[in-house]
Amino acid sequence: MLIGFLRHGPTTWNAEHRLQGRTDIPLSAAGRAQAVQYRLPDMFRSAPALVSPLQRAWETASLAGCAALEDEPLLIEMHWGDWEGRRLAELRDQLGSEMKKNEDKGLDFQPPGGESPRDVQTRLQAFFEKLLARQPVPECCLAVTHKGVIRAALALAWGWDMMGKPPVRLDWAAMHMVRLDPDGTIRPDAMNVSLLS
């Protein structure tokens, strides 16, 4: 199965470099203007679209013309706990070496009261199992979700431990595709597929 990961359009908190996590921030005017310009690849136009329950993801999916929208709680953004609404730059200044040690944990980086990328990967494995259990199994589907979820998925696909630079630089206004094998593993297919006409 081919899965196309699509991040929601920008919000005011994105513009302010704030950690959104589960905070339910809508798209900004710029985010709506961006999402309405998206043109999905032909094979995804009628594919099932599994959407994070947060409104910024639903707005993006609707404006992009996704068909057959379905709420998928497993695609909700990584929970940033006590740090939601904060800026990473401020946290680094405030927490210093403690923050660096946490960030150096890669997949096990975890904000207080929040999730680690490894926790998000556990959710994603459950998501992949649900997809494979669908009857009939779709040839392709969309996952309209968030940056943290897409990074965790691509870390699985590439075998990246989230230490150092990622294996590919991602355009967050593009689609990123992975292949889901029958055994539940994923592998990279095509990154940075343009959606803007």
C-alpha cells in the first residue's frame, strides 16, 4: 500500500515558532490560502483520507479536496506536555544543558508530561495495522497529519534514530510517500512531491 503523508497548512503558532502539540489551533489565513492551492496526485484524489482529529488537519484536508475523510485519532500530533505553546529557542535558553541532554536522546527525547517520538512510532504501528486490516485493503491512502508524526514515520521508514541530521530534508508543503508492506513495515517511496500548481 502507498501512504501519502500530508502536513496541515500553517497556523499563527507556526508563524510564531510555538510548539502546538495537541493544542487545537486553526489554520491561519496564510494556511488556508496555501491549502486551497494543493493539487493531489491523481491516484490520491479518490483515496481514503485518514485525518488527525485536530481542526488544522481537517481544514487542510477539506480545502485540499481530499475525498472520503475519516477521523483517525492515531494521527494526532505528538503531545508536547508542559511545553505546548512555548518556543524551542526559549526552552534552550532557559534549560541549557538539561535541554541539550534531552534533545540528544533522539527517539527518546521527551518533554515533561508529553510523548517521545518513539511513543509516536508506537501509535503509527497501530495505525499501519488498522490500514492492513481494512477490507479490501486500499491501494493507497492519505494521512493528513502533523510534522512530529511525519518525522516519526520517516524515521521508521529510513531506520533513522533521530540523532544528527535527517536522511532527507523535507518540504512541509509537499507530500511524502511511503510503502506499507504486508508485514507492517514501511519504506521510503517518494519525498517532497509537489502539491502546488
